[in-house]
Amino acid sequence: MHIPGTDEAFREFVRQRHAVFALTAASLLAVILSLGALLAIQMLLPPV
């Protein structure tokens, strides 16, 4: 039994999931990069 419109709704749902996943991955990547930059700066700077 196939209800018309479910396919489109499911596709929209998947699209939203992908958008959320992309945003989450981007923010995680930004956090990791900033942490790595902080670590690199601390290692490059001579100890005070």
C-alpha cells in the first residue's frame, strides 16, 4: 500500500538530516581545528 506524497516527505526528511549532519560535522571540525591551533601555538611559543 503506497500513499502518495510519502516518498517526497521522506526525501525532504533525508535532506534535512543531511543538512543537520553537515552543520554538526562543520562545527566539530572547527572546534578540532581551533584546539589544534591552540596546541600548536603553545608548543611553538617558548615556555615563559
